[in-house]
Amino acid sequence: MIGRRAIDWIWHVRGSLDIGPTQSAEDAFNRLSPLFRQAGTSHECSNNTLIFRKKNQAAQDRMAVFDGGILQIDTSMSGPVLHYDLNSRALLFCFLAPLLFLAIAQLTILTGKFDTTPAAQAIKQPAPKKPGIPMNAIDKALGAPAPDTSGKDAAQDKKPSPTPGYVFAGIFAALYVIGRWLEARLVRALFRAHLLVS
Amino acid sequence: MDGIRVGNRLIGTQAPVTVGWENIPRVEGGPFKQFVFTWFQPVALFALLAFWYYAPNSIAKASTAIGIGIGFKVLLLGLEWVNPRHESWRLTWKELATDLFYVGLTYTLIRLAENYIGSGVMAKALQHHFHWEKLAWFIGLPILVQAFLISFIFDFGQYWMHRGMHNWYPLWLPHSVHHYITQLNVNKGAVGNPVELFLIGLGIGGFFDFIPRAALIAGTFGLAIGTYQHINVRFNSPRWWRFLFNTTEHHSLHHSQDYEATRSNYAGSYIFIDRMFGTCIDGEAELLGMEGGRRMSIREQMTYPFTEGWKTIRQRMGRPIAVPAE
């Protein structure tokens, strides 16, 4: 499907790797097989194709970020080549997470408009000046600043604000870019290390 | 596995654990590294306390505390990189993204919920209904005493809430999700079902009148002590520190795959509360989690308490549950 192919790079990592002229498909898959003998991983191998699936993969599984994929070995003019197409729900989730946090930010704004709790009312009105707050003699002797009597309470900073939603949307957008680049590099290096092991 | 007898209990019959400080490895490396990882925790705590105690009112604000909290956690992530406790707990991109998702939920949705149904709102409602005044005598205490009491009272409540979660099935359901983490990293404390994250944040601080600065210092106790529950850094924590405060060692035992070991070390910051009630075990574990270390996806973490609860209700009501054929 052309439409899907245009967007599935978001959660698919594809690539190819020369595996050396002397290596057969069977040899190559044998060398890669430790990667698929992990908890929660199943795989099947037929002809020049290896298909794997992962469920509840361990955190330290070197391919934990992927949930499934296809590895194929083709013979080209320059020798056998490994083509891989791996899919990752984690990458898709991370790509969509900014939308979730933007939606939460909007929800926070919306609820703030209809907020009739006493705390919200207090924030909308100018804070009354507080009467003198007692200061313990020990704190006076140690030189601590006198308590603020301007009426601005430190707790007032705690009112729900959309800013954290925007910040986390930004964090996840950055995380996606880093993860999409990093995981593609790491898995390529992992395949290469296994295939070229002497 | 034979296990190790600790009082009346046998710890480590189901999964490997280490019991006793003398059996826990020390920081390896040169004198500089040893020095840094021995004194980092107390120096950070006292430096932060001094900052909040003397900061002018224009700086001593919740927004500053949030900034310091983020900066401190980034620093701790750096320490995880430099001196990991276990290679098997290394932070990966996927683990970081998962952890930050829960941190994000805490800062947004859960904070929003707390604004309407949190313990502060409940305390206000009770005070209004019964015409109670705030406990005004509290504000006359020295700031550090106020701060410690706010922190201690919260942790004392959290101890019993946490212990309740391990002993009462309806509370265990939302908490169980947190026990599916298989490694400890700086932000792993935020990982859990949102219902549990809301419950564990309940406290009775709303009944007291205190200087805002004391609340900020109380938050510092949580940041500079409680954060070390979930972290992949090996420290040579001083003897007095590990006697008073919860450490990664204590909390890793609480998260171990050994059932009996998980029924220990419930406090968030002050491990002496566990010592008071006989639930403290000094030790550590590397193999963590439930069901042999099965990692739970975010989707399952969100639904698990409800699906498991539903299954249990159906079982109790006598309806058979379809079991796949062997």
C-alpha cells in the first residue's frame, strides 16, 4: 500500500548490510540466531527469510525496541546482502506522545476556565496581605529570611498549568528524533557485529 | 535455594538476594571516585537544605524547586552513566522513554486530578465541614523542624499506605504494576498505574499551617533522599545514612523477585520507620520484577488492575473463566 509506505517509516526501521561473499544465508542466520533466542521472542526461518516476533521483551534485550520484523538475504551482483524491515510500537508511541501531551495541556486550560474550587477563586483575586507570620527565635538567630507577608504563597505556583503538557510534548518530540536515529544505528551495528564475528 | 533467615523470615528462597551490609560490594575505582561516591549523597542533601534555608523569598518558590528537581535528576542520570550499580540495569532509549511518559503523566494528568480530588482538597473540605482551624501552632516551630515533620508525617502515611498495598488485595492491584519493573533507574519511581500514583501521593499536610519555605525544604528531603530508592548508581552510603534513610539497596530488595523480600522496606525516605515496625531488611537484589522478570507494556500497566480485578470478581461470583487448552 503506497499510502502506508509513505508514513510507516515512523515506526519501521529498514536497512541493508553486505554480509560478505563467502557467507551463505544459513550461515548468516546462524550467526544472528542468538539475537532471537531471547525471552519473549519467537522466530521462524525458511529459505532466505527470517521472521521474528517479540512480546513482553526484557528491558535489556538488545532488540527490545522492536516488536517484530523480517530479515531477508538476497544475492546481488556484489554478493549476498541482508535486508531488514523491523517495526517498533515504542517508536510509534513516542511519535504520538506529543499529541497526547498537547491534548492534556488543552484539557488543563479548559478545566481552568470552569474551575470554581476555592483555590482557583483565591488565585483569580488579588492576594490579601498576610498578617505577621511568627518566626522562631532559632531561625532569627541563624539568619533565615523572614517569611514572605506579601500574600503571594509559594503554593500558588502549584495551580494546574498547561506548561508541563507543552514541555513534555517537546521532550517526546526530541526523544522520537533521537530514538529513530539511535535505534536504527544500534541495530545495524548489532547485526554487523554478529555477522562479521570470526 | 535455601534462603537467609532474618528474624522469623526466610529471605531469598525464590530468587537470589544479598543480606547484610558487609556482603554488599563497594564502589570500585581510584580514590577520587571513591570520595565522590561516598560523599555525594550527604553533600547534596546539606547543600540543598542550606540553599532553601537561606534563599531570598523571591527565589524560594515552587517553580525554583521544579527547576532544581529536574536539574538534580539529570545529574543523577549522568551518575548512572558513569558508575552503574548493575550493567543489567543500564538505561536504554526505550526504558527512558517509558519512564518519562509516567513522569509526564505525574506532572500533568495526576496533578490535574489532585487539584480536584487530592488530599489537600479533602483536608480543606473536612476543615470547612467541621469548622476546624488549621493547626496554627505548627507555624511557630523552627523551619527545619516544620520541614522534617511535614516530610516525616507524609512518609509515615506513605509507609502505611504502601504496607497496606502489599497486604490488601484491592490496593495491591494498582500497586502490583509498579512491581513489574525489572531494573531501577532515576525515573522508575514514577512508573505505575495512575490510580496508584494518585493514592501514594495522598497526605495530611493540608491540616497544618506552615511557612511555605518549610514545604519546599520538605520537598528537598524527598528529592535528596527518596530519589535514591530507584537509581542505578553504586554509592558507599555512610553508615548513619543507610541507618536513617532508604537506599537503592533497601529498595532493590523490596523489588526483588523473591516474594518474602518484597514484604520489607516500605518507607519512601525514612527507613527508620521500617526499623520501628520490624519490616526493615538491610540488603540488595539485582534480579527484580514479578513472574520471573516479565516486563509489562504501558498498555498492560494501564489496564492490569482493572482486568485482574474483574477476573477476581468473576471467580468469586462463581463464573468460570475460559482457560486456553494446554
